[in-house]
Amino acid sequence: MHPTTPTESAGSARRSRTLIALAAAGATAAGLAVMVAGSPAGAVPAQGTGCAAVTVITARASTEAAGEGITGALAQAIQNDSQQTVRRASVNYPATLNNYANSSLQGINALKSQLTNLVNSCPNTKVVLLGYSQGAHVVGDVLGGGQGGSLGTATAPVAANVASHVVAVATFGDPRHVTNGPNFNAGTARTNGLFPRNQTQINNLNAFSPRIRAWCDANDEFCASGASLNVHLTYLNRYQNTAEQFVLGRIGG
């Protein structure tokens, strides 16, 4: 075994603090539904049958029950206000804090398969991706390539002929947020998240920049390495209407 260097010790300590902080966020995740009225609970299958004009796929935050989680309120608003047929589905992945890297990797692989199957079966549907916290991590890594570093082996982006069907992406509190480089950042953050993306991943996502809005606000404990859990938990209080209008504009109403 190699001796542990001071740098390695500091990195391990920071990762431990990160997991403790993430666990604290998980303990308050139940409050998300209280903060945003009308947030659906439980697993949410695709609505209706056949192929819809628009399909909204949601990746939930860490520790939320299977289904859309808090971001379901945004999915519901899009479905209610669109003039088109809209189906909704959620990513089936652990969304756990225990072994976060493995959980997010399972989410990446699940969403890749889900997107590929959807495009093969409904090639004309316009795909909308929504993600909150770990779910935002998953969504961004599927399109831009992901993981790497402390998150483990890097993963490739989803195939280009699949990604081309994604017309709108809205994410909130992404722990992989990077301040300088992305053309799609929204919010007030001026510092990187806990697991910042590398330049190749940023460049890949920039190719989608007209289709993406990624909200991260200053002092968010996870997407901006700040000190406020409350900032991390309340994005839809601040940005749900803006995000909905962005998505409706991208899908054509």
C-alpha cells in the first residue's frame, strides 16, 4: 500500500464531509414536497398510450421516492399548459446517497437506455429532460459524458442520433456545476459544485446550449460548494414558472 499523502487525506476528508452533508440534505428531502405545492409522489408511469408529441422524462433528487419527485410539479405544469399531447415518465434509478457514484452511474445508464428505447419506438416525439440535484447530475452526464475523477470511470455521452431528439433540458442544483465555460448556466452561482465537469464534458454540453438551462444559485451547498441547504431545496419556488416557459418555448407551445 502507498502511504497516504496530505493531499489524499484532505480529499478523503472533503468527500466524507460531502457525504455527511448530502445525507443531511436527504433527511430534509421530504420537505421538498411541502415547499412546492402539488408535488406528485410515488412512481409515475408514462401518461396515456402510444406516442405523444412531447415526452417529459424526470430524474429525481437524492433520497426521493421512486417517480418524478419534486420536479413532478414542473412536469405537471408543462403537461397542463402545452397545446400538444404530453406523456410523462421518470428515470428508474436508486437516487441514493450511499455510494453516490454508483447510484449516479446507474441513473446515467438507465436514462441512456430509456432515451434510446423511446427514440426507437417514438421517433417523432420531442423529448424534454428535467433533473434536480443528483437527477441533474444524471441528465447532464447523459448528454455530455460523465463521471470521472472521484466519481469513477468516465462514461461516454448517449449516441448523437438519440441526443438529437432532446429539445429542452432544465436542471436545478447540479453538483457537477461549473461556473466558467458552460453557455447554458442560469442562476446566481459564481463557484463550482462538488464534482465539477471536465472541459471535454462542458464542450459536449455546450453543443446543446440553446436547449439547456441549468439553474444554480450562490451559496447552494452542492452545486456551488456553499453553505446553504435551503438554497438547494427551493429552486422551484424561484424558477418553476421561468423553467416552464423555457420548455414551452422550446417544444412550440
